[in-house]
Amino acid sequence: MSDLDSLAPQRTPTSSRPLLGMTVLAVEDSRYASEALRLMCLRSGARIRRADCLRSARRHLRVYRPSVAIIDLGLPDGSGAELIKELDRAAPRVGVILGTSGDARTEHGVLGAGADGFLLKPITSLGTFQQKILCHIPADRRPNGPYGITTERINPDPLAYRDDLEHVLNLLDGGHDAPVLAYIAQFLEGVAQSAGDSALAAAARRLGGTAGTDAVPPIVGLIEKRLQNRLAI
């Protein structure tokens, strides 16, 4: 049964900061995607904590219970659907559970695992982010009176994208085992799509397809070129 007390804001939400007083746990391995969520929480009045894997998220959840959990599906130590199931079945339940992925086809599985909603990456619309949360909380926990839906778009710091690209290079330096390459392919494709880097996203898809290790050198070359040229990011 849902614990609605976890949604009770310490301060009254306003039309400009509709999530004021709430705490969001973002379970997300991408620094670029995490930066987008951080900026959205900041604009909305919510506090945010980040976990970059299932193990870290579970460690956080042993200490505190957030108002909202936003969980990426493709994590380095397993599927975010596992954590969604755990949180949905827990008593008390986290107030709002959202799954997120760059693959729209995963929405059905996310909802089937127990999530209240789904956020398709890239998450750029502040209004969509706010509404996905607000529509799942009681009316008396929302801002008083009518409020407009913002059209603001969120643009994360490009330096966060560089951090993700450097992370991929470090993973590739560690070896080319099939599970590692599978993780890199889905991680890199999602990050590149979020950053609008179509060439790198296409290279990541080839890595996740039939090209296998043959796709590694082109990816390394593309990443190194971007890291050398800040203006290209």
C-alpha cells in the first residue's frame, strides 16, 4: 500500500515550483542524463539524490525513502525493472515510481514491473517532467489553484557528456567481453541520442548489432575526436 506521507512536502508547492519539498532519487548511470534531471528538479523545487547503479540505489534506500524514484532501465549491474518491482512491492511504497529509457518499446515492461509512469529519453521538457510526477500524487499535495504547464526546455552542461564519453573509453580499456560490449552499446546509444549526436548513436547501434568488436575502433575514434574538440560536443 502506498505511503502517501512520503509525498507530504515540508513546504507548500507553488505554481512556479510545483515539487517544492519533495525528494527525488534518480537511479541513472549517465552523467548527462543525471544533469538533465538535476536541472529539472532545481527548477521544480525538488531535492535530488543520485545513484548510478542498483547497488548504490539500494544503499540509499536503506537510509531514507524518497518522495519520487526515477529509475533507468539499463544499469551496469542489472535492469532497473528489478528495482521497480522491489519498490512497488515494498511497504511502505515509494509515493511515485517512474521508469526511464531511450527505447519507447520498454514502456510496457516498465509499467508491468509496477512503475506509475514512463519517461522517454531524452528528457528535455520541464513541463512533461513535472506532469509525470504531479499526475500521480493526491490533489491536496499539488500547488493550490490553477497552474500553467511550462514550455521550458532543459539543456544539460556539455561537460557532462564528455564525462560519459570518457567513461565509455575506460570501459573499453577494461576489455571487450560480450556483456561489457552489450552494456556499452545501450549506454552509449542512449547518451548520444540525448546529446543529439546521431553519428555516435549510429555507431553504438552497430556495436549492439552484428558488428560486434569490429565496431569498437570506429567508436573509439569518434569519441577521441569529440574529446579533442570541445566545440564538437
